[in-house]
Amino acid sequence: MTERASLEPGAVSPEGAGSPLLSVENLSVSYAATRAVRDVSFQLHDGEFVGLLGESGSGKTTLGNALLRLLPPPGRISEGRVMWWGSARTGEAREGPEPHRAGRDLTTIGQEDLRRLRWREMSTVFQSSMNSLNPVLTIETQFRDVIEEHTAMRGAPARQRIGQLLEMVMLDPSYMRFYPHELSGGMKQRVALALALALRPRFVLLDEPTTGLDVIVQRSILDNVRALQREQGFAVLLISHDLGTVMEVSDRVMVMYAGKIVEDQRASTMIAEPMHPYTRGLLGAYADPRAREVEIAYIPGRPPDLSRPGQRGCLFAPRCQEAIDVCRAEEPVLSAMGQGEAACHVAEAAYAAGDGRRDQSARAGEVFTAPAGRTDRGPRVERRQEVLAVAGVHKRYRSRRGLKVTEVDAVQDVSFVLRAGTVTALVGQSGSGKTTLARMVTGVERPDTGSVTFGELRVDRLRGRGLKAYRRHVQLVFQDPFAALNPAHTIGYTLSRPLINHQDVTGAALRPAIEELLERVGLSPASTYIEKYPHQLSGGQQQRVVVARALAPDPEIIVADEPISMLDVSIRAEILELLDTLVRERGIAMLYITHDLLSARVLADEVLVLHNGKLVESGATLEVIRGARDAYTRQLLDAIPNPFATRRG
């Protein structure tokens, strides 16, 4: 490893820490014929906070599971070692080199030895909080299982510790008597995080720990984790596709592509001088939404199929705009250069010829720009045709727990208008009322008071056939493309249903209509996609199919519910550009629901900020984001990760 600048207070420089806590040596993991992780080597030391970035399918989660020996079948470690040097208990002999520690190879030790290490020495937060908690046990019981199995703590002290852990992740201790199904997804994720930190482990693996959480809660949790990590000195490997968060909180960042580490360097230098073209492409997909002009990019193409034998050269070369002849012939190895390491022939040649700097002004990918003004997008918003009006709607939900009845005002006196050729972003935390409003717009929910009007039609009064006929005019783009498409049906069949049901397209006219939809969303040539199943498409391609299905009835309104939150950062700009083009060219009115203010900034004409069911701020996108008046809007903006300012400022 090359010499790096000293880390932030509380972190430990790899060169000054003596023996590592964890060392990975030439690790490879296979699923049958697919080598998901290929010859990976790195070290982690006490106090390091290391981020691991990469697209879906790059091998991040497989690598994390391999470190803890939690690979699901048929996954197996085919080569290499994972050495654990943390034989001393947390808080014992934690400072200075420990030359006499005996390392243990986690790939070969027995299950009983592994059981003693887990939770106490190493722990994890799994990617899906919905599946990581036992649904038939209370939260308190699940904490007690861990605490009482690995420590002598019992009774009241154990209960007090559970309360402290829940408070640490911003949950009231009273929630310990709840079952997982009684908590929201974000609350379950916080419980999983508290559980991982229960026994003060030396190493914590965080696999997408804030997935599903809004930006304010995400900021609070990661700030807590960082503070605890600095205080207790445990090492962290943070796996995420949230580039902004990883770059802001990590000391060091590793970038993974096609099962290999392609870059490893300090976060601050990676932001200023990314070495690998893939890293440059990932960084190009992130920007500060508060900037006067926002430019984001996406990386064309898709990751390689690692089950295909005989692939030569750098596997990123087909997507790389900087590739040279040697890239297609020889696979590069991870080598020291600059202030870190990279596996790239182009970067290696640049450092051999000078200081390694390349043109940083050019984005590594296709660019989608949100300018300071919206003059390129047609008439002013207020002059565009009104399509749907929501006026003074209020919705109250009642729930019963035993004899106690609880009332919640989900939406309170909210009014707004959707206009043709306009994107209206609805922004707010989880539980702010965004989904309830969307259900009112689509006719799924009826407000207790107020009205929803589509032309002369009162949507809130529709029933039966009238409601079915209205649904032709309003369509949904769902949050998760992987769950929105039936895996048993081909793409052609999926798109045929709305054409038949809403447009009466049948017979010989059906296939050309399906092909036209696919071409319209950029899946070309369409004939190659019609007979495919969803699992044969990338995440971005699946979301394009979801958009095509929404377009099939030729709607006037599209409600897009977090349409890019499940997608890799490298392809989010691609989907945003598609939605933008469709709205402008077809005159669609879009309600764009999100807690991602960067995507709202580049796509929306106007922004509505919802807090506790109330509309606290609204206006033109640039005015709201760059000149927020309400304290809650400013809180949302302050919670956005901004590694460029943090690291460079």
C-alpha cells in the first residue's frame, strides 16, 4: 500500500496501526460457474471506516457475506483467506501494535468458533431489515437472545442496555415490547442497527444500513454510528450504492466492479482525483442539488455477465470512454499509484507520464443537466393547462390496540394543481403523507373532506366502472421495478395487458403497439426484448418496462413513486432523462414522489414540501431548494450528504 495522509481524529492509518484487524488475501467466491468475487485483497484496521461502492451485481454483498462466512448456497469460497487478528476482547489491548496476536482464518475455522466470534467480535446489519428480524418475537426478546447468549448480563441491566441501544438509534425504549410487524420499515432498520452494536464488536459490516430511510433519519443514524465508531474504535465496512453518504462518512473508499476492487484510496483524494474511469463515472452521477446548475451523468451499458468464460482484458472496457488497445487485451491488476491503488491501464499510463491527472471537466458518461432556469421547457408553469386539482383534502386514520383507539391525521388541508407537461415533486420524510396523497390522486383513497378534480370529474366520488374508466387517465410507476413485474410473464405479455384492457388493441395490431412502447422508452431494437423475462434485464431496463406499461393507456397523469430509489446511482440519471423527455414531449402531468432532493432538483418544475401531513412550502424548484423559507425544508436540505463541500472545504 502506498503512503496516505493521516486520517481524521479517531481513525487509524493502516501504516501506523501494526497488525491489521482483518486481512483479505486473494479471495474468490463462486456461485456454480459464476465467479462473483475475483482475487480480492485488502486490510482493515481498528478504527477505520471504509466504504465499498459499486453497482448491483459488482460483488459487494457477496464479499461482505464471505467475510463473515454467511454465503447462501450454492455460494462458496473457492480461493484465498480471510484472516481475523482481533483476538483481544473489545476494550482490551486496543492500542499500539500487537505483534503476538494469533490470526485465525475465517474460511476454515469451525462453526462453533464462528458462533463465538459473531455479535461479540464482529456483527452485521443486513440489507433487508424486513427479513432480518424474527416476526414472532418482540424486539426485547431478540436483543436478550444476543446479550444473554454472549454476556453475563441478565434481568434489569439487560433491559436498561436495550433501552440505551434503542435511544442510540432514535427510537423510544417503549418500542422494545413491539413485534417487528408493528414497526415501519425504517424503524426495523434502526432496530437491526442497534442490535449489531449491542455487544460493542470490533468489526461491523453495514450492508445498505439506511436503505428505505428518509434523508433526515439517515443522517442522524450515520452520524450516531460515526460518533460511536470514533469513541469505541471499532472498524466499519460500509457497503452502499449511496455515493454521497459513503464519500462523506468514510475515511477510505474501495470501488468494486465485476467482482474486483478497481480502486482503493482515501475519500478526500478520490473526490478530487478519481483514478479509475469507473470511479469517475460514479462520481459524475452525484451533485449538490443546491448548486445553481446541476449536471449528473450515467454510465452507458451494463456490467458484464461473469458466468461467461474466456472474457479477456479489462471488463469495464466496453463501457469506458477512455479505453485503449491494451485494455481490451490484458486485465489490469490493482497497483499502487497516486495516493492509493487502482486497476487501470489508462491511469497507470497517466501516472507513468506525469502526475496522473486527466481532464476532470468531461463527465464519464451521458450527461443530464438541470439548468438554473427552466426557459427551455416551454411556457411558464402557471400558464400550462390544469389537468388535476387537489383542494383542501384531509384524511384521518384510526387504529385500535386493545381498548385504546389512536387517530392520526395523515393529510391536513392540502391543495395543489398538476399541469400538462409539468413535473410536480412531492417531498417529505417517511410518514409525512406523500403516499396517502398519491392514493387520493389515483382514486384508491377518498379524502374525508376536500376534493380531487380531474377536468369536470370528481375523483373522490367515483365508484365501480367510473373509477375503472378514470384509471385509464392516471397511471403509476412503482418504486421497485424488480417487484413490479411478474417474473413468470414475458415483457411482451406484460405490455399487452394495458393495451388490451384500456386501448382495445388486439390481433395483428398488438405486436407493433408493444414494439412502439419499447422504442419510446429507449429499449431498442424492441424485437429483442419482447420475448425476454424480467430477470434477463438490468434494473434500469426493468424500470423502463415499468414506464412503458404506464404509458400504454396513453394517460394524462403519471404518479411516479420513488422511481429511482432502487436503482444504482450510475443509471439514475438515465431514468430521470427518460421521464423528463416523456413529460415534455407528450404533455403528461407527473406527480413525482421522493425524498431525494437531487432527483427533484433535476427533474421537477415545482416542489411541494410535506411535513406531518401539512404542506409547509411550495414553489418553483430552484426557489424552494436554493431559497428555502420553512425550517423543515432547510432541515431536509442540511441533511443531504455533500462530500464535495465536506472534503474540499
